[in-house]
Amino acid sequence: MHQTLIKSIKHSRILLSPLNWGLGHVSRTIPIIQWLLANENEVIICCDESQERFYRNYFPEIWYVPHEGYPFKFKGNGNWTLDIIKNFRDLHLFLQDEKRRVKDLVEKFNPDLIISDQRFGFISKKVKSVIISHQVNLPVSDWNLLAKMWNRKLLSKFNEIWIPDTIEQEFSGKLSNGNLRNKHFIGTCSRFKNVLKENSTSKVKQYKYLGIISGPAPYNKQLLDLFINKMEQSNQKSAVIIPEELYDESLNSELITAISSPSHGEFTELLLESKIVISRAGYSTLMDLIETKNEGILIPTPGQAEQEYLSEFHENNKSWVFKTEEEFLKMELS
């Protein structure tokens, strides 16, 4: 991580909150929080219950403040633009209400800094506010210029934008384009940084495939069904990491091991003991695979422009194969 900006943060009280869109926004803040704590900062995490459970694997003694997530509702048919338009009023009202709640949090905790991961309402006029985002330039159609302009306007309200990528934009590509004066590249952010150095002895591969189920509902359930369907057709041992709300004991079989909410150590072991990761093509997943060196079969969430763009941008990566859901169903897995 390029810690040029983060290095200057010491002896500060920080309020931090990640977006509730899968757990990618949570996981990529973990190395940032670890660095902040190592430099004698106090970090207070504002999040919902499922995010808190995830964070407590890493930070059991930190202060957590209940803070509900945005009211995302998706049909699951790949029509993201229509779903967002239908929910725009609720999302906008929530954003305005969140700003009022942050005002109360500022009065209560008197922080020196606010860090938001892609939450546009987690911002203060009184306290320096930073947003973590790799989507400065939305990968939407030209006709959707209003969405691009609105996104840039919301980002520009923050004092700084921290982009989790190298200055060469190696991994985000055109997503991090944009002439915003307050943007800074902080390097890739993965909780698995240095995992190969720390586990120098090569692990025996227990599993041919490791499924990682993530993303918003109902797309996470669709991916789980795809994975189970495909693994039942193969003759290979596999494991699958499943969100708590989707876990069911009956998913286990002779060939499939289902795990819910593994600890960091357990997650690391699973990655080291698996040959190929099957997952959505989310940006946080790509950053993790860069560190763990796993091969990947990556399936963009249908209609999600960011993941579809990342699939095109990284199509020549020798370790990753990108497939639509339909293409994945037709794949022959050896």
C-alpha cells in the first residue's frame, strides 16, 4: 500500500464506515484499519450487524457503533439501472438522513477524521472526510451522463478520495480516470497482503475449487446455486464460503464442503489449499487474488457495469478466466 497519506495520520480518533454492498467494501478497509491502529490511532467502526461480525474476526476489541446500511433492493434480473432508478428516492432520503446521523456521531465522538468506503452520506462539514473509491469514472453508457456527473459531484464533496490502486491504474483502469483535484492513489488494499511470505511452505491442495459467495441479494444466492449445480456435475473436491444468511447444512456432501463466516486464519488456509477460486469479478476479489496467486474463474454479476468492465480490462490475465453465468454453466470442469 502506498502509505504517503496514511502515514501522516497518528494519534487521531477516526470514524469509519463501509458500504453494505457485499463484503468487499469491508474487507478492503481491513489493511487500512490495521495500519491506523498500528500508528496509535483510535478507530470507531460504524456498521451493521453482519459487517460487525466480519470485522470482529480481525478487531475484536474495537468500538462498534450500530449504523444501518443503504436500502438496496435488486430484482436479480441484471437490470441495475432500472433497479437503482426505482430505489432512487429511498436511497436519496437515506443519504440525507445519514448526513444528519453523522452530525450526531461527530458531536458524540468528536473525531479528527472520517473515512467512508463508498458511502456518500458518511461525510461531515466540520471534520476532514475521506472516501475510499475506485469508481471515479462510472463505466456506464454515454446516455447515462447524469449518473456520471452525479457520482463525480458526490465524490468531490470529500476532502480526499483514496483510490485503492497504483498510480499507473494497473487494476482499476479507466474506472479511476477523472480530473478530480482531491484524488490520491494509495496502492492495492487486501487483507491477504504478504500471506504467501507468511506461509512460505507450499500447502497441499485439498480442493480443486473454492467458491466464494458474495455480493448483494439476490445475486449472491444465484451464484451459490450456480456453484453447487456445477460442482455436483464435477468429480472434484471443492469448498464454498457462504454468507451466514445463505448457509444451510444440507449444502455439504461428499464432494462439497460448505463453510460459513470463516475466521481470517481459516479463510487463508482455504485459499492456500485450493487451486482455483470461483467468484464474482468484484474489485476487492481481484485485489485478493493478486496477493494469494490463486487461479480464478470469475463471473461478473449480470448487468453490473463495473464487473463487466473489469472482465474486459483483465481478459489477458494468465491466471484468471472470465465467464458469464451462461458460459460458466456450459464449462467443462476437469
